[in-house]
Amino acid sequence: MDHPQDDRPYSSLPHPGLPYYEDVSPGHGSLPPRAWYASSDAARLSLNGLWRFRLAATATAEDESFAHPDFDASGWGELPVPAHWVLHGHGAPAYTNTLYPFPVDPPHVPTENPTGDHRVTFDLPSADWESGEAVLRFEGVESCARVWLNGRELGTFKGSRLPHEFAVGELLRPTGNVLAMRVHQWSSGSYLEDQDQWWMPGIFRDVALLHRPEGAVADHFVHASYDHAAGTGTLRVDCEPGGRVTVPELGLDLATGESATVAVEPWSAEVPRLYDAVLATAGERVPLRIGFRTVAVEDGVLKVNGRRILFRGVNRHEFHPEHGRAVDLETMRRDVELMKRHNINAVRTSHYPPHPAFLDLCDAYGLWVIDECDLETHGFAPLGWRRNPVDDDRWTPALLDRAARMVERDKNHPAVVLWSLGNECGTGRGLSAMAGWIRDRDPSRPIHYEGDRSCADVDVYSRMYADHAEVERIGQRAESPLPDAESDAARRAMPFIQCEYAHAMGNGPGGLSEYQRLFETYERLQGGFVWEWIDHGLAHPEHGYAYGGDFGEELHDGHFVCDGLLFPDRTPSPGLVEYKKVIEPVRIEGDGRAATVRITNGYNFADLSGLAFGWTYEVEGAPVGEGELAVPPLGPGEAMELKLPEPVGADRPGEAVWTVRAVLARDEPWAEAGHEVAWTQLTAVPRAEPVVGRRVALADSGAEFDLRTGELVSVGGLEMVSPPRLDVWRAPTDNDEGAEWQPDTRWGTVWRKLGLHRVQHRLVSVERGAEELVIVSRVAPAATDLALLSTFRWTSDGDGVRLVVSVEPEGDWPCPLPRLGVRLGVPAELGLARWYGGGPGEAYPDTRAASRLGRWTSTVDALQTPYVYPQENGARADVRWAELRDEAGRGLRVEGAPEFWFTARRWTTEDLAAAHHRPDLRPADTIWLNLDHAVQGIGSQSCGPGVLPQHELKAAPTEFSFTLRAVGSA
Ligand code: IPT
């Protein structure tokens, strides 16, 4: 088999003049890259474990004597491998988004260059090892290493998240082998690895010694295509040296290099059909798992097996809150299971090839993968891309080396459907060279790269954070043209994806539903990848989770590193729950009054036989009936209308709602039978506004007021720690604060400038009638004449008190309001919440798809969403009534007309806004309750577009009401 990389001119010689960690070469001495496989019958010895370790401040502080087998390292400390030494008490991690944390002077790196010397001694497990070849394999070392075995230098390498192998057979001895490695934090390679993440050096992936018996597989390439018209798969396995491939299930027994076409079931992310096979050469038997599929761009659409696919994707960095990028197999599996359980069908491996075992999991569980090269030079952007390595021929060998290491390692995974050249590198000849090499080596997969708007080197048009309007124009192939007509025509004929969108930083992202509607409307829009999968908060004894700056970095980007759909401990955030709902692969719509439901299969390949459908009927949130719903196994894209049955007890008075659900009919590898995949609620009988009884004298209401200020003192004996007052402030979210590169207005700044965090309440009048108390206040920040005139009208029908709030804006408000409602304080004992409304999780106007109507309970503590960086959170939508009670069942009940947004927390909004880490928030003696008539949407402006106009809370004349009542006090 030809190895295009064999004639690389750069593979063997270090650059003269510069030390190896600064020269731009990818290293020297290593073997050509080849396909990875998890196991074979050739022996392997994991060298993971406790190694000896010492850290030096510079690359040259220590000499190389430690590499000698006789060197005495007993005085050194110990370090687990794989690991980042900065997470084991040696130095500290540092976070920057795009800025290089050193002077930009390529290829030079600072003299202060933390350098870890590592040493491990090992014995060969058996005598077999003494014959034949053996290779030492490093799956990931950041950022540059020099390697010795038994005192002999093997070579050097760069390319942190890429594999490197060295031939070592002749150097091995039965016992007492000494592997010595010097790892530098900074190298010329660092200029190519400016991804938005922690800088964390170390041997962070597995190290193994692989026996290569004579005649073992040097490399193999599985070509397994699928012809959807004929229903056949064509298999050819190229291998060096030659051998045979058997696929028992298909009755195939082929010579390598020979092809066969037989009827097969195709592989897709939805139906990940794999065939077990064995590749046997004279020296090795390698188990293969073969998936047949064909990827193509046809008629401007990305297709797999002849069908348009829709990415419901996420960007995944490798991250563990204690181990950084040293992610174990169980954590990888957990990621895949969590993705599948949340209806995610695609992963972009931002911005480097993941641990190779992750791709095996994607093959087995079914996820489309964009495999991205370990390449980003974002820090050149602020310099106008001057000296950008991807546009400098001297760096091209390093770029080609990276492309080859990715493609060769990962080429046999059916899950990988696109190769990505890298991220945020600007444009340049080096990228074209990479694309050319990849096309030549693997024409079966289209190429992706986002950073070049001219799309010169790619097959799909990709963007990040484009707003809804622009995405819609692209969907219509009506985007603004490129200056060059030919490039424009080529790009306009390409399919489109958003390789990053919906920035999941803090509370949010908002606007997912609107994007999904576009993706489902326009054929060209083939979905997107939410940025990003998990918060990179590092476990920290004092801060809970640490982010940029918490380790004393001079230059850092704060909590911009916490922008995932999972919290650092992998608990799903409300954003993930929302995404799951928005991308559900089955649409359930209907008419609750007519009791009809329409089911649409939104899968691209799977029919609905894997799902079971059921309904429940609830009146005022209480279940009245439930049953199964027989849905035929509709094929992809098919839809049908069904009649819902007549529920028993449907004549009960009150608001009535159908919930129709689709759940797994059988256990799947990633979830058990009964796991919910899709659902909807349909109103059968709408809510009637609460009936207001005949007024009684306020004196008989059981409520007490301060007649001077008109403030509520207590209801039914329940003391107000703080009386209800008009409230418009929220602790700004990351999305409220916005990003400087976004054109939309950053409301957080505008709000603070206007003073919405320090409004004053001027009492205008208190009017006391026997049956009504009317308080007028003017609510306004200092130094402006803008105001909200608020009228509180208190009445009672004998059962608690009713508050009608009218709000009249004065002046021309330049911004939406953060919220509009009342805030009150109640005693800290009322820590148990119950409500009938949206739940179970938080929701905001543009993040409310997953909020479902029901009766919910929670402690006040559990109502909080633990964003790593504290900010507004925890609102429940569409609340009809809510109660807060103490352990004895005494407390407060609030009913809203209309429904309201309900938030309760043990600290004030001001405390929340002032906090920088979760432990800064300390419960005090009050529970603060926000009853909001309306709240501002969330948007995605921490990196993307702001709140869509329909989700903004405009200052306008408004009226709403609440009934407050003590409960359980009798
Ligand atoms: C984009 C990057 O590609 C990604 O790595 C991450 O930094 C993300 O932003 C923000 O969290 S680049 C951005 C400047 C559009």
C-alpha cells in the first residue's frame, strides 16, 4: 500500500540552528502514522501508571543524564501517566481563549518553559517479545517530547493530540527497560495549538508498548461503501502486508486488496449497524467492526447513503474536572450515552482528534463525527494574521504531518463523515496543502473548514454564530455574494452547516427552537453543532470550580471557558434539556380540543418501530387517565394523524392537558426501555382566570399593612421579611453581558449604565379605602428622568389578599427590561416549593421548549441552577400557582392572573450579581421570591446573536395580579 507520507522531506532531520522544541518541523525519528485499533492478538503492554517525575523551569535547566538507564531517580517525585502535571501540584493550568500566553514570535517560545522529565522502568511480560519488532506508542503528549529508551534517543515529536510511534524492538531487554521522556510545555507546536481551552502540558493520553510480530499489520484501510439504490455494500480492505479479511455474517472471505459487493444493512448514526470481521496477516489478527456507508455532496446537499442528513450536534472538547484532557474510557462512554439520551446525533471533535477510543464508541453507539485536526492559530487574528503559520511554507510540513496523523489514525471509522482541517486559522496555502493531501488519501469524505469564507478548500459551507436571519438567507441560497463569481457559484452550491452556534455559556442558549425550525425548513441547512458540550471548570478546593484567573494567570479569559451544556461534573444543564427537546427526532403536534395528534418521523434512516407511544390526561396538573397509543412504524419523513382516546374523568372541571410521549420500546445500549425521546402537550380545556369573589373589607382579610407606606406586613399571620415591591433587576447573564465582537447591543452594560441595579422607589401616594388600598410609587434610577410608575391595588375576597399591579413607563426607554414583577422576602424556613406550571427545570422566553406543565415540587435550594459563574437562573415558566412551605406545612401560596414566572432563592439578586463563584453565595435568613409578569429572553450573545425581538421585554403599559394567601396555618 502506498504511504504518501513516506516521502515526506521533513520526517527525519531536525532543523539546524534551533533547538528541536523551537524548530518548525514536526519532529524526527517517529514511524509513519497508521490506523489505530483497540486490540489484536499481538501482545501489548500498557505503560500507564506511576512514573518518576521532576519539573524544571526551563528547557535546558537539566542535562540529559536522566535518560541513562543507570541514572538514580529515586529522589524524584511520582506522577501518574496519563496526566497533566499542572493538575498534580507542579505549576498551574492557565486559560486563554485566543491569546497566546507568550510573545508572538514564531517559532520561538519563552525561556521560561516548564519542562517535565519522566522516567519509567518496565519488564517485558513474556519471552515472545524478544523476537520481532515492537513500537512505543504515545496517544497524546502536550506539547513536545524527546524520548529515550534504555539510554538511546528515539527522537522528538510535536502534535499534542495526535499519535506518535517509535520502533524500539532491538533496544528491548527482558527486564529493567528504562523509558525516559522530556516534555516541554511550550514548543513551536504551541503556535498551532491555540484552541480555546486550558494550557495543560503533560503525557495526557496512554503510553503503550506494542509487539509487532513478523508479518504484523503495518497499516490497513477499510473501504466499506454502500449503494443505496442496490442495497449492497462493497468492501475492500487494503493492508500492508497482504492477508485475508473474513466477515462471517456476510459469508465473506477475501484477500486484502480484493473487493466484494454483497447485500448489507448500512451504517448510520441512527442505526449503527456494524459487522464483526477479522483482518489476518501472517503475523497478526485484528478484529474489525465494519460499517457500510457512503458520504457524498450531491445537488448541493450532504448525503449519507443517498439521504440528506441533519446534524443535531455538539462541539466536544475532551474534559474532566479533575483530570483535564486525560479522559478515561468510562468518561468517554458517559459522554456518548449522555449525547444519545439527549437526542444528539453528531459531534465535532473541537478542535483536535479525540482519544481514539472515543471514535470506536461513536461507531458503536451511532454518532456522526466531524473529525477535526489539531490546529488553531487564532492568536494571530489580533495581529492581522501577520506571520500566520498556515500561510508560511516553512510550516507546511508540520501541517501536513498533522493532517496525515489524523487521517491515518482515524480513517477506518464509519462514524467519521467529514474531515476538518482545524479551527480559526485564517486562510493560507498550508490549509490548501492539507486539503489536497487529504483529498488524495481519502476521497471518500468531504472536507470541512470554517475559517475561509471563500470555501476554497472545502466541500461544505460552514459558519459559526451566524444569526437566524442570515442562516435563513443561506438556506434560500440567497446569501450576500463573494466578490469572485466563480467562488460564489461554488459556495452557493454547497450544503451549509453551523459548525458552532448557540453558545452555551451560563444561562442559555436562547433561540434554539428558531434555528431548528430553519434547519427543518431549508434543505441546504443541515443543522449545527452547539458550542459546546461541557464546561471546563476545574475542581478547586475554595472556588468549587475554577476558571481563568483562578490560578493567578497574568493573562486570561475568565469564565469564558465555562460554556457547555454539561456542568463540569457532567450534570446536564437546562440548556441540554432544552436542546434535547428542540432536536427531538419525532414531532408530535395536534389539537387537544379535537383530541387529534399528528406524529412525524424526523429521523433520516430509522423507522418508528423502536419507539412506543403513550398519552396522559391531566386536569389541573392531576393525572386523570393514561394509556398507550398505537403508532405504526412510520418510515423516515412519514407522518400520520391519530385520534386520542376518550379519557375517563375528562368531565372534571379545570384546565386539562394531554401529554403525548414517545419512549424507547426496548433497551438500547445507551438507555433503557421507557427512556423518553419526544413529547408534546396539547391543551384540551384552557385555563380559566381565577374567579375573584366579592370584596370584603381589607381589615377582614387576615393581612396587615403598614398604613403609612402601604406595605404588606403579613398575610394570615405569615410575616413578610420584605414586602412586595416592583422589581426589574436580574443578575446579568453571560448572554446579557454579550461579547465585544458581536454587533448586537450588550444589554448588561446598558442596564448598569442606566442604573437598573439601583432603582429608587419614591412613594407618591397611599389611598386607603375600606375595601381597597392603592399605593402609587415612582420607580427610577438616579440621574435619569426615565421611570416606571407603579400602582399596587390591594383587595380581598376574604381568602388572602389580591394585588393588582399596573405599570406605566415614563420616557423613552432605550432598552428592554431585565424583568418585570414583584420581589418579596419570606422567612428562611419556607424552603419547600410546590407549583403548578412549567417545570421541572428553569425556563426563559426563548429557552422554554422543555418546560412542561405539571405539578412540581422542589426545595428552594434545588431550584437553583449551579452555573459555575453565578448569574440569573432558576425561573419557572407559566406558573399558575406556587407555594413555599416550612417542614410543618405552613407557608405562602401565590396564584397568578395571568400565569407568572416564579423564582425563589436564599440570596438577593444583588448578592447573585456580585458573586464570582458558587461558594460566594451563602444562604441568609430570607428567601427571596420573584413573581414576574415577564422576563427578558436569553439569546446567545456571549458569543453569538442577541435575543430575538419577539423574546425581548419591552417597557410598555402592563397590568397583572397575584393572590397571596397563608397556607397550613390553621
Ligand atoms: C469560537 C471558537 O471557534 C471556539 O473555539 C470558542 O472559542 C468559541 O468561539 C467561543 O466559546 S471563535 C469566536 C471568536 C467566534
